[in-house]
Amino acid sequence: MSKSTKWNKRYSSPEYVYGTEPNKFLKQELSKLATGRLLLPGEGEGRNAVWAAINKWEVTAVDISQMGKEKAMKLFAAHDVNINYRVGNILDLNFDKQFDAIGLIYLHLPKELKQTFAIKIAQLLAPKGTLIMETFHPEQILRNSGGPKNPDYFVTPNELKTYFSMLNIVSIETQEVYLNEGAHHKGKAMVIRMVATKE
Ligand SMILES: C[S@@+](CC[C@H](N)C(=O)[O-])C[C@H]1O[C@@H](n2cnc3c(N)ncnc32)[C@H](O)[C@@H]1O
């Protein structure tokens, strides 16, 4: 099954499988910044984009899933916000601008793509821009509160520091948190939370 087929299937139910509230860490960190252009790769059903747009960010969302976009557009319409949402693989898309902030919230990629992806994200970040990332720690594979079942899709904090060594890592923490993000992220989970900036 292709990646887009898998995600279209997951998003085919009427409920928002990761909920409609923004990820807490993204909300907390974006709230500390001056608003500007925000890129959300792997944005899915739009929960982060809608919160950011309501809070005056100029949002570009990207996802490989057309079904994700359709659900996101319904959420945007319900909140009367305008968001540029592109369907495609983030690794293949070109952008005519850089972003003041990028939010990577549970975008899981296989090991062989992680360095290429990190280079692309760093290029898309504007000078003085901020990267905010939350992802599952490899220990999460033992839990049923969300996340991939293939170990290849996880990353350790040290690997993240290496992949993003072109940025200044402001903070990187492994935390056990209680996730309450729809039916697919629910319960105690081991996550990595990272903030990095560009010179
Ligand atoms: C676990 S979901 C998280 C969705 C959203 N970030 C959230 O927190 O609600 C991962 C998302 O990444 C998307 N995705 C995976 N690989 C992608 C890629 N290469 N390019 C764009 N989107 C991708 C999937 O379609 C899916 O919507």
C-alpha cells in the first residue's frame, strides 16, 4: 500500500483521528514567537493549522493525503480561516519562500530519508527562523498510545542533533506525556520535543 493510500484510508472516517485541538507543545512554542510565515509539513486534518491561522500566523500546510486536505478544508471553513494547503510529498515540493517557523508534529519518515528531509527543512527555514518538533521516542514502540510500529521510523535525540546539526538546537528533551489527541494519540507516551533556530 502506498503512503498516500494508507493515510487516505486512515482519514476516511468522519471523525478527526488526531482531534481538532492543536498539539500542546507546538501551541506553547509558537505562542512565544512573533507571528509570520508558518510551514506545517505532514499537517493531516488541519488541527494545528487552524489554531495557528486563528492566532494570526500565515500558514502553509502540506500533506501527502488528499483526504487529509479535504477534512482540513472543512475545519478551516468552520473557523472561517484561509490556509494554503498543498497535497504532495514534502520532499518533492518546491516553495518560492522561506518560513519564520516550521512545525514538525509527528511526521514520520524512514531512516534513509531523514537526513535529506532535515536538509530540506533547514533550507526552508528563514534566517532567525524557529523549528518546533515533536515526535515519538524509540521507546514508544512498546506502547499502544500511538506512533509507528516499524522501528525504522523512529529517531533518537542524538540522531536528531546530528540530522539538524546545521541549526542551533535550543532545547531537546525526552518526556513522558499524556497524549489526548483523538483516537490515535491517546495515553501515556514517550516523546521528544525539540526547538532549533537558524543563524
Ligand atoms: C501521524 S500524522 C500527523 C498529522 C498532523 N501533523 C497532526 O499532528 O495532527 C502524519 C502525517 O504525515 C503525513 N505524511 C507522511 N509522510 C509525508 C510526506 N513525505 N510528505 C507529506 N506528508 C507526509 C501523513 O499523510 C499524515 O497526515
